[in-house]
Amino acid sequence: MSFLTGKSVLVTGATGSFGKRFVRHVLEHHQPRRLAIFSRDELKQFEMQQKLQSPVLRYFLGDVRDKERLDRAFAGVQVVIHAAAMKQVPASEYNPMEAIKTNIMGAENVINVAIDQGVERVIALSTDKAANPANLYGATKFCSDKLFVAANALVRQHQTRFSVVRYGNVIGSRGSVIPFFMDKRAGGVLPITDPRMTRFWITLGQGVQFVLESLERMHGGEIFVPRIPSMNIMDVAKTVAPECTTKVIGIRPGEKLHEIMVTPDDAINTLEYDDHYVIQPAAQWWDGAEFCRKTGGRPVAEGFQYSSDQNSQWLTPAQLSKLLEAEPVER
């Protein structure tokens, strides 16, 4: 029986790339009692309603900045997937307080309302840009991760548990480099920031499955990191548009040459599993170490770091082509 069977589930940011795929997957493969869509875009909700129809679906217009609206939406909810975020790097750099209000203050609202309403489990989506952040978006998600992990110390007599899922670039998601390259194909030239650049890659379907698995196995306080392949940006460009030439334009402000998901400092508290890593909280209240070890967790080597340039798994152009055939690309 599915963990979500008979439960009331709410997804913030549910009209985004991840949210739509998550909702569709849960409707097709699980049997929730209620599945609530929470987002601030009325047009996207309208469009989603035309495509997804089910008696268990509920639609809430609202913003995670609005604590009162969250309080109403979370009533009776047992599981929350927090996917709402302001995630465009240039927009966050130009509008820093807007990113802070959504990604940090919104996270705090989700935490407090979840505790007050007796939500059982909350999983917050993060990003590789939250590890050693180089831009404001990454910095706000770093703060958000810290808030969700530390929230487990606040619950006391309440039963709410919080954990975080952190992963890399999503193949085919709106705003990612792959649809950008596809749009540039007509011009015959693809702009490349730096030919040495590498990134972690995951499909939307894999991201949804990893969130569901993490939701089931969470103790409360972990940051879950999937073991996923890397790819060089030049290989991505040649796969998406082999007929195009490339033009190096230089790294943009706040952009890294390589991404990292487990830093050497985090490695001290990191456990390795066959298909993922778990970063344990470095806090006195953490009581899940034995739980993690019993489920197969093994300490990583001293000085370990999980970065896109030192990855042991690499995505080939042929593998990326196959994934692009199977995954719809949002543009």
C-alpha cells in the first residue's frame, strides 16, 4: 500500500514544472484522500484544471508569503510538499527582497503553519545552488534548508517532521538550459558561458520518485541528495543542437563553473547509500543517527565532496538523447 493512500496531501508551487508532474504521478499511482494544489498563478491553475480532473483535487490560490492563507489551506492536511520558490537567478539578483520574502519568509510560514495545523510530514525542495551559494537564489535556499532542518527542534509535543530534498538541474524543466538551447537552434549559434562547465542532471520523473522515496524514509532533519550523473555543457549543446556552432560569452554573475551538493564540511555528517546521500543535522537534538545506520547508511570518506566535476557518474550524449525523447520539454 502506498504511503500516501488515504492521506490529505498539499503541494505548494504545484503549478510549476515539478508540481505538475508530482500531482499527475500521485493521481496515477497513489490513492490520496485529498490532493491540494497551492499556488499564486490563477492562469496556471485554470490551465491545470483543464488537463487534470479528479474528485480528490482541490485548488487554492495563495502565496506562501501569506500566513493566514496557508493556515486555511493546511487545515486537515497530513503531508506537505513545499515546491514554491522564486528560482530565477537574474531575477533574484535584481529583486533580492522578493526572493527573500518568498524563499526564506515563505519557508518560515510553511513551517509554523505546518506545526500549528498538526501536519505529519513536510518535504522541502532545495537545489544544488544552496551548497556553498554564489548567488542570492542559492543563499535564500541555503537559509530555507537551515530553517526546515532546525524546525525539527521546535515541534516538541507536536508530531510534525521536516526534511529537505536537494538535487541538480532538471532535464526539460521550464527555464533550464535545454529549452534555452532549443529556442536558439534557429539562429545557428548557441551561447556558452564556459566550455569547462559541468552540471548535475535529473529528470522530472526521477525527481518526483526521489521525493516520494524520501518522504517515506525520512526521520526528520535529513537533507536527501540523490546520486545522479553529471554532464559537460559542451556535450549538452552538441546533443541538443549538433548542427549549431557555439560562442563563449563568459560566466554570468552568480554562476559557478561546477556545482556541489555535498561540501567537505557537510561530509563529516554525511552517510552514503547505494542511490543517495543523507546529510545529517549537526545538532544536539538529532536522534536519527542509529536509524540511518540501520537502514544501510555508511559514513563517507574524510574530505569527501559531491561535486559535478568530480562525479563518478557521467551522462553520455546518447543517454541524454534518449531522456529527451522520453521527457517532455517545457518551453
